[in-house]
Amino acid sequence: MPLAMRVEKLKYIVWAADMTRATQFYRSVFDAVIRRESEIVTEVEVAGVTIGIHCGGEGKRTWTGMAFQVADLHAGCAAVRAGGGVLVREPEDTPEEPAHLAMCVDPEGNEFMLTKARHA
């Protein structure tokens, strides 16, 4: 069996037409810490994970696969809106459990989920 490579860092890349606006969104909404900043790419860290914000985005809606789990889903949704993001699917209660998911879009068109832990 071949040896697996040693991964030094895992990061997720999103695209931005406006680097300043994108960086500010992740800083203000998710309390991201800037780890590296240039005209081409800015790396921010959220909950121990690196998000690379890369220039050259076209502002088109793009599904990222990112999900941010928060303790208070409704407060999180309010923070997304206040930061310039949009909710495309509001949290909804179901007969089985309270709301646990919202679909969101950052100001650059990058779609992500906002979730809260589900009941066991």
C-alpha cells in the first residue's frame, strides 16, 4: 500500500470580485482572523480552518460546500444580514425539531450553510 502524503494545512478557497468587502464580511460575521493578506489572496481563519479569499471572482452565485455551525441560528442569520450577506433559505422549524439550517450567500456570491447542532 502506498504511503499517504502528510498534509500540512487544509484550506478552502472562495472567489471575490472585491477583496476588501469579502474580507470584511468574514471578519465581521464569523470573527475571522487574518493570517495572510495580499492583492491576490487573503487567508482568514475561522474556528481553526483557513479560508482563502482569492481575487478574480465574478460575483456569480457559487456553491462552496462550506457550513458554519453556530450555537444560535437566528442570531447567526442576523449577523449574516448585518454583514452584507443574504439568506436564500430562512431557518424553518419542522415537526421533528426546531430550525437547524439556513442557506446563505456572502456579498461575493459564495453560498454557504449556517447550521446549529441537531438534537439526538
